[in-house]
Amino acid sequence: LQIFATATAALGNRTHNAAVYVEAIRAHGALGRPARALDTFQTLQASSLPPSLIGYTAAIRACATATHWPVALSLLQDARDEGIEPDTVALNAALAACERGGQSDEALLLLSEMEASPSAPPDRISYNTAIAACSRCGEWRTALRLLGEMAERVPPAPRASPRLSSSRRRTCLAAS
């Protein structure tokens, strides 16, 4: 972040690359500074750079690090108002903000929106986050129902085999 501040001071009024802003938003979010992340996002929005899904997603994720779920949902709507359709990653970030804020109803609305969307379908992260939101709010029946839906609708995660293939074993033996 010090590098971002130094670059900002050195560039003055010259335009930054959007990636610089997005990385600063991500860094502030990772450091638990959602207010600073949102300030940086507003600076990005005020620049001459076009709005992007990546910028919105970074800002929504920063909200998820705190319990700023209303801001996350507002940013999601702002993206749509800009003509930017959220993808699964952006919606998962909003789901995480709702989960951390104890908003199971909002999380379930987002999940049902994803289930109806061909362009942003729910994945394991989506279901697990919605399940966590329900669990946090004591809605165990709903959490169990979602667990069953996830098992039906989302393919299982690939598992790494603990055994080495014969060619890999030969390579390891030859190297020793």
C-alpha cells in the first residue's frame, strides 16, 4: 500500500492503470480495511477508467472481510446498473458478506438468483457459504436442505490420488 501511495503522489493527476486500483482495493480488503478499499474503489469510479466486474468484485470482497453486507449488495446493484452482469465469483463475494453479517435471508435470495442464472450458476463455494449463513442464524433445516441440493446439482470436487502412477514412480526412483 505504501507503493500505491508513492505511485499516486508521483503520478499526480495522471491516470492509473485499473489493475493498480484493483490491487490496492484487494490489499486494503485483505488487511481488514474495508473503508479504505471502498475509498480506493470510489477513486477508481471517479477516474476516466471504465467500470469493470473485477473492480466491483474486489470492492465486494473487501466488504465481505467485515460485516458490510448492505454495501456489498449495493455494489452488486451498482454493477448491474452500469450494465455489468455479476459472475459466480462476484456473487460468491456478496454471499460471503451476507454470511459474515448473519443475513441468511439475503444469502438465500442470492443463491436462488444464481440457481436461475445460466451465466452465474452456483458452485460448491456458493452452497457452502449459504449453508454457513443458515447455520450462523440457527436455520439447520435449511442448511441440511441446501446440503442435499448441492449434492444433487454440483459435481463432486476432484480428488487427488494418494498413489503415484507407475510412470511417476519410475521418475521418482530414477531421480534418487
